[in-house]
Amino acid sequence: QSTLTQPVSVSGSPGQSISISCTGTSSDVGNNNFVSWYQQRFPGEVPKLMIYDVDNRPSGVSNRFSGSKSGNTASLTISGLQAEDEGDYYCTSFTSSRTHVFGSGTKVTVL
Amino acid sequence: EVQLVESGGGVVQPGGSLRLSCAASGFTFGNFWMHWVRQAPGKGPMWVSRINSDGTTITYADSVKGRFTISRDNAKNTVYLQMNSLRAEDTAVYYCIRDFRIYDYWGQGTQVTVSS
């Protein structure tokens, strides 16, 4: 299984909005609505689920985080960017082979 | 309180075997799919395997198929990952995960190092 393609890095100033793309294929992202996003603020920290099923937020996750999907590309948007949002973000998708695949990861920097 | 506690990691030579365990508590274990995900040093996570609530549906990542075996014992609230023919590229922290979706919960992980 190949990894999903994400930009290496995205940055923004406090208060701005940024978006992270996650591009797959018709066999994964484009095949279903089981796309999730994880945040890992520090190396070695357990990843935290931020979005599941494309656009759903788990309880306790700020409404500044939102998700969407169009075709084979999913996106995570962080609005009102804050210093605490810095870290690595990974998308993941269920696949037509009944496996899961992660994205390559995006480092978010708050300027 | 939900808890997932992995154990069984360690240092093993290439070609060797390890059996990871993940003990669950604080929820009805037999109701959930369980997954294993690993993360190599400096790399992103990689999904490894999943097993459904009664153990009848199992899938693996291509890179571990034929070498790793996932199983569960609902009476012991434990999921296992038997890892054979280990390679250097299997070196990672291995996480046990409940559900991997709306009821997502991760253990703290156990380190597996494959080295001669």
C-alpha cells in the first residue's frame, strides 16, 4: 500500500486559517468516507484523533478543526491558528482492500 | 477509565520473533475492532493489522502479511501480535488501538528493535 500524499509543511500566523491536503486514489480516499486526521504535537507523543469520517470531530476537539473531501483529496482546515496547533498532522483512509493507509505527514508551524 | 497496555517489546535479532500483547480495561473489549499501528523513529505512523470483535475478520498491511499474525482473547480482554521473520525495518514503537474511528483510543506503545 502506498502512503497518501500530504504537503511536507504548512505555516501560518496566529489567527489565520490553514489547510492541509491529503491526496490518495479511487481505491482509498475516493472510495469511502472513512478518512481521519491525527495530530502529533511532539515526537513520541501518542497521536490524537482530530477528525473522523471526513468531517466529524470527536468530543473535546476544538471546532477550529474541520474536515472535507472532494474526489480523491481530503483536507483538514485549522481556523484561528494558535501556537498550540503546532506539530505533525497525518491523514488516514480505509481502502478497498480492507486495510488502512496513513498519509506522509505535514508539519504545521505557527509563525 | 479506558486503558490499553502494550507489552512484549524488546530487542531481537533479524529473523527472530516477538509476541506483543495489549491488555484492555475500562470498556467492553468484545464489542470493538482492535488495530495495531507502528511508528518508526522519525517517521509517520504505519497501519499494521486489524481484527474484528469476534476474531473472524482480519487484515494486514502488505509489508507484514505472511510474517505477522493478529489474534484476540475476549475472555482475557487481550489482543496479540505475533511477529515472525523480523527485519530491521520492523523497528518501531507498536501501538494497540481501539476502534480507529469514533471510539479511537491508543495505548502508550511498546518498543520493538530488530538489530544484530
